[in-house]
Amino acid sequence: MLPDVRRRRLPKLFLLVTALALPLTACGQDLGKSNFARTTVPAAAGTGQVSDGPITDAAVAANVLRTVKPCQFLTKEALGALGLGTIDDDPSPSSIAFDRCSNKVKDPGGKEIRLEFEVGNTLLPRADKTTGQVGGLPLRVNKTDETSCTVAVMTALNPDLALTLSVSYPGDPCRPGRTVMDAAVQKVHNGPEKYSTPTGTLLSADPCAAADTAAVTPVVPSPKSAPTGLHSCEWKSNGTDPTIAVGFLPGLPPLEGDGYAKVDLGGGVTGFQKKGTASSSQCQVEWQHRPWQGDDVELAQVDYRSYAAQADTDDPCGKAVTVAKNVVTKLPKP
């Protein structure tokens, strides 16, 4: 198992968690040299007509993908069957996301292939990077440099959502990315492994349905919601400021201290609020919903942010708490 560094307190707001899905970068290697042919890693098919209409594939509907386990696509067995090279470790699930997992492979030439898979990503290559289809779904491939590539299979359009694989490899990073993604899409269509969904779990909850428009409107005028992942959603006005975001994620139970203070969210739920220290007006409220795995719990978070307002006059925590109290009433009962 790769190192799984856990933190008692999440140091960044969940809105920033998705930034981890950006292409990984290789370290400590001479990326300009390679002692093996670029054809070492097999390529996967990605051709075919691509429709620009809505995606209606039931296997990749958001409510289906929310409970799909991400690590199944990067196991020793799954990667070994693709002939990519040597896999020494089991995949490493993210400690701060339900839908991300990573692993490493050594190709026959000894070069490392770093892989990070995400189910339901919104940080995607542009539409003009579409290069065909996989399993009837649009494929976008973006090689950002000689060692980094993002392979995305679209599961929804407008707003866009995708299965993504970020690859770092000092060869041709898009080749292993397409190979792994082709196998992953097949598995998604042929009965993927899923998390158990006990009563009250946030795993299967729609974050965009977790707050009433009437509760958000006093904080974000004329709000419009859009998913920022399978387990997160944000509300914005016609512009981009201010925003309210709701997210569900695994983590250690929240504690008082380190800038967090207890706040009563009603219904017997105790939240923990923390005012931001940046120049923007910002506050996060988080609370434990139910147990998850081991020492971890399912966390719910509400984040308020305004770049135009001053925190000392904007009352960011008052606004975040107002929405959080509404979210508490909308979540499934554990």
C-alpha cells in the first residue's frame, strides 16, 4: 500500500480537493532520457463517431457512479492484465475523497508510470481535445507536456463530468492512460464493484439537492447550482461571486481548535466553523454525519466565499452556518 498520510484537520477547503485531480508530475527523474521504445506500452482503441447530444448511458449516470469504487481500476490484477509492467503495491485510496485512487507501475524499461483515477471529475480537457470514443462515450485526451497526460471519458455534458485518469510517465503518458481507461470503461459497463450503502450514507446523496434555493438565495442572490464532482456542488449568481459550496467526503472526526469553533446546527448536530485567513471573505462549516471506515467518518461541509467582500463586514460564518442548518435537514438520516 502506498503511504496514506492522514491529517486530523483538513488543511484546505473541499473546493480545492479537486485540484489534486490535475495531471501528476514526476519527481527525481531525468525525464529527458528514456532507455526503452515508446511502443513498450500498448495503446487502446479510441476511434468512432462521437455524438454531441446528451449522454444517456445508464451505466454512467451520476447516481450510479457515486457508489463505484475507484481503486478497482488500478489493482494489481487489473493493471497486470494490461501488460503495462510490474505492479508492486496495491492501489492507494484517497483519504479525503470517496472517488479517487492512485497506483504506480514500473514499465519493462524500469520507468515509473504514476496513475490517479477519479470517478466523476469536472476538471477536464476542453471539448476540442475530443479524440473519438470509448465504449460509446466521448474520449478527451490532453497531453500537457512530455510526461503528463489526462485521459477523460465523458459521462455527462453541459455540465461536463467524466471518468479521468491522470498519468505521469517519462515515455508517452497518453498511451498507458488510454489503455487503462479502455479497460475501466469496460468494467463500468460490466458490473463494477460498488461501496456498500448503509442507511443514511452520504455516498449516494446528490449534493446539488442538499440545500434549498430559498436558503441559499439570501447568501447568493439568484443562485444557480452546478456539480463540481459526484459528491460536491456549488451555487453561484450570474457572476462568480459570492459562492456557496456543499461537499461530502471521508475524513477524521472534526475537533474544536486550530481555528475551528463549535456551532449548533440544529437537530442535535454540532458543527465546527472556521473563518478564512485570506483577503477574501470565507468560512467553512463541517460536521460528522455517520461512521465511514476505520477511524474515518462521513463529513458534510458547507463553504462560503466572496472575493469582493471584506470578512469583517460580510459575516462569512453567519452565512455559511445559515446554509449548513438547511443542509442538515436535507441529508439522509443516519
